[in-house]
Amino acid sequence: MKLRDQMPELSGATEWLNGELAKSDLVGEKPTLVHFWSVSCHLCKEAMPSVNKFRDEYKDKLNVVAVHMPRSEDDLNLDQIKSVAAEHEITQPIFVDSEHKLTEAFENQYVPAYYVFDKEGQLRHFQAGGSGMKMLEKRVNRVLDETAKAE
């Protein structure tokens, strides 16, 4: 995806955990953070406390959606996905992307990966890898500030 591209439809999930969302539920009110992770990804697990802190701090201003992107056959076990999600307190909706439909729509190749969309659903920031939560926070805050000024 390129900056300013529209958020893809959230379709093709093999399952949703913690509630199901559509793009129409996310666009219009507030910005959205979509983060890709995988049960076999050590960096994802290391970053999860930061993502959760983020989710909780910004819960009134930011939508947060997790996408489980399997990297191998071993990552397709739904019970394991549920277990790791519970262990790492992933309480936001989780799009289980076992067929890589959303992964392909996002043109994503990485876990962890973070996509920040403004409230109109335009991509404003992308980053991959376990580090850089400070940069992600800056980008989210920039989009939130723009949202606040526009209101």
C-alpha cells in the first residue's frame, strides 16, 4: 500500500475473535491502527505490551484492529491463536487471516506491521518490525491532532 491509499475492506477472514468489524465501522469517526502479528513471531509478542498500552491510552480516539497473519502451517491452529491472544491480552478485534486475503489486500509482507489510517480511511503511516513504537506513537498523535483540528 502507498500513503494516502484507502483502507481495504476487511473481508476474507477465516474467523474473527473479540468481535467483528467492517471498514464502515472504522472509517468516519476516528483514525484506525491496524497491526499484523503472528503466533510464531517473537518480535510481535515483544511489541504486544506496547500495542496494548497504546490501545488502552487512546481507546476513545483510535480504533485498533489486530490481524493474525500466519507465516507457516503451524500458525493456522485457531486454539493456539486464541491462547496467544489471551496470554498477550489482545482484547481488540482480531481478523484471523489464514488465507492471506487481507494480507494481500494490504500488500503486507511483515509481522509485526503497523498501518495508521486517518478517520477518512487514508493510509498515513506504515512501519514494520518490532522497534519504533515511539515513531508509531508520533505518527498516531499527528493524525489525532489533525482530526482534533478538523472538528
